[in-house]
Amino acid sequence: MADDTRRDGPPPFDRPFEGEDTKQRVYGAVLHAREPMTAAEIAEQADCSAESARTHLSFYADLGIVIQHEGRPARYERNDDYFEWRRVNELARANSTEELQTRVSALTSQIEDYRDRYGSDSPAEVNVLEFDAERVDDVYVELGDWATAIEERRLHERARRKVAGSTAPSHS
């Protein structure tokens, strides 16, 4: 019988970049890496030659998407600052100053609610072991949501300042 796998679903977990071209597979391998990797390690993840991986990694390093650490062998990692910059620009492009301010205010309220609920200034200060075992999973979820709200507020505020700065009258 023919292969019954769904064509519209995610790729198999062991081959997440199947069907992509080499450039995309190298990009994906770098994005998924948890620590700096050699070109050979990335090539193995991307199912390509080390030389091909090096070529694409050099291109991505020139764009600022990847950081190249010198050494023998050189190691590569994603540049998180680049992706943050990109996210801020996307938020700024897609939203007005007022929309961004509304989101910052909503996130601030959410953060304040978590601070009041847990009696702490940050999720890192909360001792999960102080809660009943039945509630621990829920606390972890809320602490993750709290941390996400803090990060999202920071990014939205950066985007708000960017939009507000770009719409300010020129004083030339």
C-alpha cells in the first residue's frame, strides 16, 4: 500500500528540514541549535556537505544572522540580537504608536497582576516548591506566561519608541 503520511502536516521529527533547499536547511539548523556548532555539525543536521554549509554560514554571518566564532574549527550560532531587531521592526511596521501603547499597557497590567498574585517582582524570585504539588504545574505555566509578558512588553515598548521617533516632526 502507498505511504499514508499526510502531506500537509509537519515534517518527520527526525528530518525537520526535509523538502527544503540546502540554504534553508542550513538556516534551520542554525536556528534550532542550542549552542555554537561547527560547520560539520551543522552540515550533518542540514544533510549537506560541510563545504556547502560553510558557504551558506558565511553568507548568513555577512548578513548578521549568524555569529562566527573564530577558532579551529570555527563555530557558528544564531545571532539573537538580529532576530530581536527583526521582531521590533515587524511590530513597528504593523502597528501604530497607539496600538503599541495599548499593548504595552495591557502587558503591564498583566505583569502587575502576576506580581500581586505571587508577591514577587519577577518570576525568577518565585519558589515553586512552596506550592501544593497539585498546583505546581499551573504555577510553572503562569511563571512562563509572566516571563513572556515581560519580554513582549520590552519588545513592544522598543517598537513603540521606534514608531514614535519616526513620526516625530523634524527639527532641521
